[in-house]
Amino acid sequence: MEALHALVLKSLDDDQAVEMVSIPLAGKSSIADHMVIASGRSSRQVASMATKLADKIKKELGRLVRIEGLPTADWVLIDADDVIIHLFRPEVRTFYNLERMWAFGDDQAPSKTATTNA
């Protein structure tokens, strides 16, 4: 669902997510069509971005999402069915390096959809 993907990207961009990357999964995995990975500058920002995103998806698309990791907000996973969103604090993101894990050996790196540097 492209409307969901666009809503996710816009919401995270509006909330000043850092190093946002969208990885297309269609044809590579059955878990979702897109995986979006982004960072927040602090646990508070990560939690805020996740909560706002879940609220926007419910309000604008009428869909409920599943959220894991909100209490500590080092790594928050949002499962919106067609789009999986991973929100990290920067040092946690570096440690897990999901972009590399999901590259599937492609010649090209995942597309950076929006980058905000602080």
C-alpha cells in the first residue's frame, strides 16, 4: 500500500528523523512491501516519533499497528503490515546495522529517502 509508505515517510520527515532509509522488500520477503529505518537523537524522540506515527496511521488510514520497544525506546519496531518501521537511537542502529542485513547482496545500497543531519 503506497499510501501507507508515503504516510510513514512524511511523518518521520516531519518529526525530523535522522538518516531515514527505505528498503523495498516486494519480491524479496513476504513480511512486508517496505522496510523503513530511521534514527532519533534520543530515546524521547524515538518514542515520540513512534507514538505519532501509530496515531497518524490509525487516524488517516484506519489501521492499527503493533509496536514493540516503547518502554526503553532504544529500538522501536512498528509493524504496519505492508510497511515495517524500525526507529533507533543512533548507537543502537549502528550496532545492529539492519540496512546491511536486509541488502540481500544487491549491488546497490538501500535508497536514502530523506536525510536530516544535526
